[in-house]
Amino acid sequence: MPRIYLDYNATCPIRPEVIEIVRETMTNHGNASSIHADGRQARKIVEDARAAVGGMVGASAKQVIFTSGASESNNTILRGFSDHRVLISAIEHPSVYFCGRNVELIPVHSNGLINLEKLEELLQKSDQPTLVSVMMANNETGVIQPIKEVTKLAKSCNATVHTDAVQAAGRFEVDFKDLDIDFMSLSAHKMGGPQGVGALIMRQGVNPPKFMYGGGQERRQRAGTENVSGIAGFGVAADLAVKDMEDFKALKTLREKMESHMRASSNRVTIYGIDAPRVSNTIACTVKDMDSAVFMMNLDLEGVSISTGAACSSGQIKPSRVLMAMGVPEELAKTGLRISMGWDTKEVEIDRFLEIWTKLIQRLD
């Protein structure tokens, strides 16, 4: 029986159309910086993809800088503004959370939403140049942050604003210009594109210090020969994400079906972020007194792929930093699980997953 893949927030299955364009463009031998015909053809592929990625988030093509992934994009900003005071939410991705120097944490409420009052207090505490970095949608809980409100507070104190939009772009409408932010990080493989390709969207006229030195690629902002086929795949994935956005939003029905069944299966189950805006594909839960790694492995043996919210290091389960920031006790946060759907998820798979879930939960009880 085919496996059930429910770990889209880790990476999406690559879309067939993306595989096709990657295969097709890999036959082009040109360097996008060369001026001969082969180089010009490669350049056109890159620029077409640049327009598609920018269009997905309401930015112009000239605001898009291609990178090796969102972690590089995040590092570019956090390292580039290392001389600034840096305010980040307590639930940021590790590529933000562990990157900055003069970092202060903005707490979140128990539902996972950023505490705007605390952000305002932190902003007013110092007149030092400040960078504010708050993710648009959390990778563990799916909770969507009020970025416009964050930006309004930050701009009132002349702060620079960055958002990691990896789990948001292509999943709901995102408008870079309307949000009034300075920088946005994106990743191709979270929307069915190739791994190892990302982008940094930059406000015109605001250029961070260079993160990589070498040639003059990417408007002299990011050195290194462009990954033409990967970038082409990113462009196709961006177009498909926009085209299929309503289908992605409709995953909310399957999410609600799962959450209802999971809560009914045992009083050990708690689901997080349910009273906050969330991306339609994501469930974060804990199961009291459960070993999350063992439970995940049992699901794996049954043919289901999900992830733990906790981190496993040297054989020891560490609690989910995100859930603990939301006030979840440490022992309970060790039992965190994340289930995430995407473009190829089918209801019949969810039904089968719920049967397996119930069987495994009943063993616990």
C-alpha cells in the first residue's frame, strides 16, 4: 500500500511540472552571466522565474534575489544587521533564532500569536538602530502572525523589518508592498519546488551588507553562478502555488476533520493554535505521557510520515522550543507532533491515517 506523506512543512513532494522544467533546463549549457546565445538563454530562464517568484508575493522582479534557500536568506539579514539591536519572536526558525548577536526575544501568547504590547515596549526601550524579524507563519503550529501590525509598530520607531515567509508564500495571499516590510525570505521546496533554492525579497533602495563575495551575480547582492535549473523549478512552483491556492486553503476541511477525530480519540491529545489564524494545512499537537519519537516511528512502520515537534539529539528527546514559548510545560512539550498536508494530499489518505492513529492511541490508553 502506498505511503501516506504528512510532513509537507519539512519539504513538499516535488511537483511533476517542476521535474519537467528542471530536466528541460539542465540541457542548457549557458552561464547566465555570459553574453553569448547560450548565456542569454540561461539568463532568460532566470529572469522569467524571477518574475514568477516576485509575482507570487506582490513584488517586482527586480526585488528578488535568488539564494541557496531560506536559511541563507535569513542569515543574510541577521548577519548583515549584526551591528543593530535585533528583536525576534520567541518561536522563530533556527536559522533566525540562533543567528543574530544582540538578540532580544519577543514573547508570544499561549495561542502562538506574538505579544504586540511587549514588542512595543521593547521597541521603545532603546533608540539604537533596530532590526525586527518575525516569521509570517510558524513551521510547527501554522499560526499566522499579524505582520502588518508588527510592521506598523516597528516603523513608528524607525526599525527595519524582516519576515521569514517560508510557510506562508503560496499558501495564502502575501503582498510584500502592502505589508510595508523591508525583507522577506522564501524557499522553493516548501511549495513543491527543488530543494536548495530560495529567495530574498528586498525593498527597493534598501540593500543589506553582502553575505557572499565573488562575482556580480544577483544585482551584486549574492555572488555565485546561478542555479539555473533550480531557479526555473522555483518559478514553475511559484506559478502553480498561485494557481492552486484555493485548493490549498480547502485543506482546512481535512485539517478540521483530523483535529476532531484526534481529540475524540483520547483526552491525552491537545491541539495548539486553534483560536488563532492558522495556515490551512498544519496541526501541532501533544499526547500526554507519550514518547513522541516512538510514536512517530510506529506511524512510520504503518506507512505514515509525520514529524515530531521536539528535537532528538544524542538519543534524548528535547522539548519543542515553540510549544514551550507558548507556555506548554517541558514534559508535555517533549510529546509534540506535527502533521502537515499539501498539494498531493487526498482525503482517502487522511481516512487511513486516522484509522492508524486511533489504533496506536488505543495502545497507549
